[in-house]
Amino acid sequence: MPDGCISGAWRPLRFGRTSASFGLAALAVHALAAPQGPDLLSFAQGAIPVRVEADPASRVTLEHAILAIDGSDAVRVVTGAVPPNTKLAFVYALPAPTVFERLAVPSVRETPSPRQTFIREVAVYGSATSATEGFVKLASATLSAHERPGLQTELVLHRRDAVRWVRLELAHGLDTPGPQVWLEFSEIIGQGRQDEAPLDTGFSGQWKGRGLALVLDQAGAAVAGCYDRQGKLEGSVVGRVLHATGREPRTGVASSFIASLGEKGTVQVLRSTNGAPFKHYVGERGAPRPLPACNAPTAPTLGCDSVIHGIQFDFDSATLRPSSAAVLDSLHQGLAAARSARVVIEGHTSSEGEESYNRSLSQRRARAVVDELVRRGLAADRLTASGAGESRPIAPNDDEAGRSLNRRVEVRCQA
């Protein structure tokens, strides 16, 4: 799939299909039963929140904007106590021009609380101009509660324009028993076609923020650095997204990171530590105190022992996408300089799809990486392809952030 290095198909669900009225059109309420492509409106795919438009009394923040694109269908509160007719909007920047063919909201369900209710009105606008101008309505829906878990409501599409910014407008509640409610939402799913995003080369620097201390160095698609006090991380960039894994040497606790560069030099990070749910952090440029120190390499490379997330494929195929070129170049350079006699290119998937299919797909994709490295000049008898499928996850498969980290290539070198 194009949303990660080694990916599987969707596992079919057993739920049926119902519909709800929306003017003259019918909203499809159904379980996903076939591969649909990556969620292009997710942080793991490079969408980042840039604006929140809401009454300050609603206490809506960028954290709530992240929750709507973190790839999890969990229902979360997105406002404080507000009038039931409250309106709010989140604006997201996309990494490249995008045409949405499908927009949907999963898990429309009510929390068993008289003061909390799910959003009722959803509209998606897009702009090719800026984060503040040129928006046209792409899709909309009036939601109703799903009859059972595992369902999604598709929005009615009005236009299929290529856009760089998305404005998600949310309004009103399904149930309005009193003058004040807490509004809830799950996420917005967007699938379609997206141009290749150029490689972001701005991940060298220092960032500080609440709960965030980060020092990174970037060389091409490879990134290495330090976090917290002594944690050491390594990763790769594809388009505007950095995927990285790290470990704190004193405790051995591992962390996973997904990061994008925001406006005015900020960095936005989703981080999972020791397998816990992902949390959102924002850092501003500047030296953290205390400064992390981990003896990270000053010239990052990909090679032996690397965990690589930036090798991308066409959807449900082993055909490498052009956006993978920078990562493959860096991997070739690292392995060409390594003295190891043999190298195993190991493919891994997330858990969507049947286990046997994922194992086969990961093997074919690992083979495609081997073939590309041979084409770049490495000796064919030095390289072996291996497909592990979904058997060894490094992050939870509960949301798109974790799934995107599990889709990876690992490089094993042998003397």
C-alpha cells in the first residue's frame, strides 16, 4: 500500500449495510469490506493541523484537531461544556495536492452519559490557495448513531477538486437534553489520490516543548538524534513525515515517533512509549534544558540494523513508488560502506488483511527492495529477502499511527 513501507490489505468485516437519508441523497452506513487505500487525512500520512476555529470558551485546541486525524476510531470529547448548537472547525495542511474520492466518519455512537453527545453535522471543505482562503465544499453529512460497532458513514461528495488544505467543520449534537453538553467525535477518513510530496529536509535542529526535548540531524532521507535525556532514535523521512524508533539506554524502554514540521519552525510529534497510546507534542525551535545527550551519529545513514518506514509501494502491490528513491539511495550508500558479508532485507506489515496474504506481500516487497539495491550496484549474492508479515509488530495496531510504524523494512547484517 502507498501509506507505508510494507503493508497488508484490509481484513473483511461481517457487518451488513444500511442507509440514512440526507436530503435527496442516501448516506452509506457500512463496514469496510474491501481495500480502499490509505487514509490521506491522517497525521501518519502527512496531514497536520494548522488552525482551530472555535469560541475560546469551548476549550478546543490543536490536540483535539490531532485526535480527529490520528487514525483511531475511538470516540473522544472535543469540547468543554458548550451549547448544543456550537460550531467549530479544524484546518489541516496536506503534503501535496489531493483529490478525495471517499470521505467517512467511523464509530458514530453515543457515550452513556446525559451530558455528552456525538457531533451531528459534518462538512469538509478544500482549498488549493491557502489555509484561510479559497475553500469550496467537498462533502457533507448529517450523522445518526450507528446500530453496531465497526460501521462507517460515508459523506456525500459534492466536488472532487485537488486541494492542499482541508477545513473540517463540526456542528451541533445528536442528542441535546440540556443547555450545556460536551461534544464528541471520532475521526474523519479521507481516501483518494495524492501527488508525490517532495522530501522535507528540515529535520536537523533542536526543539523544546512541554514534555518534549528533541535534537535531530538529517542527511538525505536518514535522521538520527536524541530525545528526553539519553534516548537515541533513528528514522527516515518520506515526503514531509518522519517515522522513527528509539530506546532509552538506562531503562531499555522503547518509543515510536511520527513527526511533521509545522509553521514557524515548530515540530508536531505523535509519540508512543512502551506500547502506550500515542500522545501529541508540539515543540518550538530552541535548545531544550537539559540538552539530550546520546552520542548519536553526526552523519545519519541507513544500513545495518536500520528500521525503515519510508519505502513506499503502490496500493496492494510490490511496485515501488518514486517517493522511495531518497530512502533507497541512503540505504544503498550505507550498505555499500558496510563490511558485512550478507544482508537480510526483512519486510513487515500491519495487521489489516489475512495473515498469509500479509506474509506473501511482505516477501514480495522485500524482494523488490533487494532488486532495487542490486540495480544500484550491490552484489546480488550478498542480499536475501525475507517476509515476516504481521508477526512482529513494534507498535499497537489499534490506530493508523501504530499501523504506519509496523509497516517497515528491517535490515539485518551478518558477518
